[in-house]
Amino acid sequence: MKKNILLVIIAVVACAMTSYAQGRKGLCINEVMVQNDSSSIIDEYGLYHAWVELFNSTHAPMEISSVFLTNDPNVPKKYPVPLGDVKTEIPSRQHVIFWADNEPNKGTFHLSFQLEAGKDNWIGIYDADGITLIDSVTVPANLASNTTWARIADGETGWEVRDGSEAKYITPSSNNIIVDTNGKVDMFAEKDANGFVLTLMAMAIVFSALLVLSICFYIISKTGEKISKINKLKAQGIAPEEVAKGEKINDSGEEIAAIAMALHEHLNAHDQENTILTINKVKRAYSPWSSKIYGLRELPRR
């Protein structure tokens, strides 16, 4: 028994660790600025520093504490993301920024290394074991100041230079492609301006749901009726398979009511016969107010 419990615990822990590791694979480097001189992007101290944006590409929250960020593949454990900070849990499809200022004493999101302008900068994310490489990117040396090396779309493979222009806007802690319209809504607005199709679709869905519910309730009632009849046959000592096919069991409510009324009429029929006299004793409570003894006068003695 104890061995079985131990095996179950080991299996649960193994599954949890496997899912945890698979979740970490969804963490990726999404955008990097190497030289930050005069952009509008500053840290919580009001200072300009290089920064690295990480993205959770999964559809579930991801805890990134205990992973390692580094700019040297030979030193994979250069900066460990500390434990105990609630902000290290990245919500689904969201971002977080780390400042490459070589000042880790400023907080959780300040790295212990800097990025060098004019050189290729390799950045990597290692899992908690310090061996498994989750994601990496090499930022080209010709990246100008106040520009970023970013994925074309969040979590996708293609990269491009973004200079902050209208077409190549910089998006720290935001989606690399900002969607301000809903394609489906626009399509409905274009093809169904008055909303007739949408109304018909909504009504069809509602009536379909009602039809499905009606069928389900009908099946449930018939099944319950059948089970009830089988239980009644068993209570009478009759096996269901012994009942002739198509034989009707007279147990409807109307027939039961008719039998009850017939029994009532039969048991109380003597009240309507002339030859039988029914005498019912009437019990009356005694009351001194109606007693005659209190109304008699005592004759005087001579």
C-alpha cells in the first residue's frame, strides 16, 4: 500500500515538473535596446539604461524566478532572477522588462551585466538548472542608439530594427504589433450593416439550445419511467424479462384514482341504505353555566 502511494506521489511530481519545464519553453526574448540615451524609456529611478524585454508566449501565467539571464554563454548563471517577488509571475501573453545596468542591488529587474554599444551582444535565458538554454538572441553591432532589435510579432521568429517611427514603433512592455481593430467586428459591420444576420444567428443559437435541452429532458423522463416500471416489477417479484412484449402495466394515475374512488364508495355504501341505522355518540363537554342544579331554590326549614 505504501509503495503504491509513493509511486503515485512520484508520478504526480514528475508530471508537475514536466509541465513546469514545458511552460518555461514559452519564455522568449522579445525586444532589446542596447544604447538608451534620450528615449522616453526610463527605469523606476528616472535613469536611461539598456533594457531587455521578455515575453510569455504561453496561454497561462509563468513564474520566471530562478531562471538565469546572461550575456556570456560561458557563464550561464550570471544573473539569477531572485525568488519571492510577485512581479516575476508573467501573466499570459504579457511582457516584463529587465534593465541591463549592472546594478542588481537596485531591485529584481536590474541585471548584473551591461550591453556594449558597437558590438554584437549575445543574450541568453537559462532554466533553473543553469544548463538548459530556453532562448537566446544576438543583437547586431550596427544597432543605432535609441533603436531596438525586436521580433516582428510577439514570440515569432523574424527580427527587425525599430527606430521609433510610425511604421517601426518601439513597444516596451507591450505587443510588438498593436492591434487597434477587430477583424471580425469590421467584417460584420461591412457585410451586415443593419445586424439582421447577427440577429438570425443569435436566435438560431438560442432555439437550437432549447431544442437540445428539450430532447435531453425527454430522454431523461423516458429513461426514468422505464427504470421505475422495472423497479415496480421487481418489487412484485416479477422479472422484467418474464413480462410479455408489449404488455401494459396498469399503474397510471387515472386508474389508481378510479380504484381508490371505487373502494371509498364500497366501504361507505351502508350510509345510503334505509335498513341500516348509524348511531354516532356525541361527546359534549360539561359546563357549570348550563347545569340545572344551580337553578333550583332550597326550601326554607321550619
